[in-house]
Amino acid sequence: MANTKSAKKRIRQNLKRREHNRRYTAAARTYVTKTRALIEEGKLDEAEQAMRMAASTLDKAAGKGVIHKGNASRRKSRLAQALAKARAA
């Protein structure tokens, strides 16, 4: 357990930041999962709309510094590739 006043403050700050960051990561994860599920089901038009939402939430998370910019870019790219592959098939 923290002893110093500054360490206790750090614990409070970290908890607050963790809650804040979890909102963004959870939202992004939700949309990515929805998009993948729709692609698997073959509902490509709905999947495209879900992909737009996923891309938006990933960009927001990256903009806030919750996830790395490259991480967001890679996830968007893989979703787009999966959607394009499903459309081709």
C-alpha cells in the first residue's frame, strides 16, 4: 500500500484514467466484434455500417491516447480486408 501523499494521489489518478480509458477500449471492442459477426453471417451491408462505427471509435481511442495510432490503423485495415474478402466470395 502507498505510504506517501503523492503515491496515494497517483493511485487515485490511475483509477480515474483506467475507467476513462476502459470506456473507449470497450466501445471499440464491441463494434469490432459486431462487425466480424456480421461478416461471418454474410450481412455485408450491415457489416459495412458497423465497420464505419468501429473505425470511428478506434480513431477516437487513438486520438485520446488510449490505444496506439498504429494499433487502431491495423485493426481498421484488417476489418476492411475481411469485408472485402467476404464481398469477393
